[in-house]
Amino acid sequence: MGSLATSLALGLRQIADGAVLRILLKSIAVTIAVFVLVAACGWFLLDWLLTAGGLEDTLFTGAGAVRGALSAVLAIVGLWLTWRIVAMAVIQFYADEVVQAVEARYYPREAQTARDLLPGKQVRNALSAAGRALLANLIALPFALVLLFTGVGTFVLFLLVNAVLLGRELQDMVWLRHSHDAKDSAPVSKTQRFLLGGVIAAMLAVPFVNFLAPVLGAASATHLVHRGSRRKAIS
């Protein structure tokens, strides 16, 4: 737990560094652009579905306005649920840059032996991670709806599901640059990985803080992996 807290503190401290700050601003801009595009497409799709379902302008006076408002509300709710998928998919494209910035400052020796991931590999990683996240959250959705009456059950369920997914994603962002064999295991325990994923998943649920979460997660995972590697080498 102490190692995780230290890694998070180091990651948070480095966000103010020029290299990481530029990546943060770039990823925020791209995330917002993608988010707006998805929101617009979602609104038009929901509006079309509601019209096809019988809520046409001629149904009653003001039906068009009701349909538009309902589409907007449903789109916002859907986007809140998928924000984590969009944000993490975007940061996957910049993961190498974040990891390189952290390694250049704190782990120059490890940086020399790292291998850069090809753009095609980064795209595949991002799409695979987004697909896993979408599938897992869709599977959890029926259970989340049942837990709505508890007040916090739905949030806790999604937090647990995404903690597992995020912990693995963040670890792999770093470890794929340094592992030389698919069978090599990362020097991060399942508990550390889960807790890191939980912290970042919780941050992704908080407005404005969620902009920082993906970059902080990538930076913290870099510290967690390399600090773990050094401890493993000593022992």
C-alpha cells in the first residue's frame, strides 16, 4: 500500500512538468473532441429511435421538443457511463509519451532498454481495451440496474468492475515496453493493480478531476512497475 501511495504522489507531482503537462492538455483536447462527436451521434441516434418508436412530431403538440429533451437526457446518461472508456482509449494513444516522460526523469537506465510500441500496436491496444471495457460494463449493467434502489450499489459495482480493468490496462501500458516474453509477469501484485485501478476509476467519476485521471494513472503505473522491478532485482 505504501508503494502505491508513493507512486501516486510521484505521478501527481510530475503532472506539473512541462512534458507531462503538454500530454495532459493534448489528451484533454482530443478527449473532449471525441466526447462531443459521440454525444452528437448518440443524440441523433436516440432521436431517430424515439421517432421510429412512435414519438413523432404529429403525436401531440410539443412532441418534438419532448423527444429532443428525452434524447439529450439519455445521451448524457449514456456518455457519463462511457466517459471512462473514451478517456482511457484516448490516453492509450499517448501512453508511450507519458511513460517516456516519467522514465526520462526517474528511470533513465530502464528507459534505455525499453522498446517503443509501433502506432499500429498502440491502436490495437486502445481498441482492445475499449472493447473489453464496453463488454464488461454491458455485462454489469443489468446487475447495476437491480442495485439502483440501494443508492450506492450501482456506483460500487461499476467501480469494482472498472478497478479490475483499469489496473490491468495501466500496468500493461508500462510493462509492454519492457517485457521481452509474453510469459513474463509484471512486478506488480494483484492487490496493488486493483487498488491503482480503483483510485483512477473513482477519479474518472468526478467532474473535472476525471480529466487528470488517465495521465495520473499512466504516470503512477510507471512508478509502480519500475519500483517493483528494482525491489525484485534487489531481492
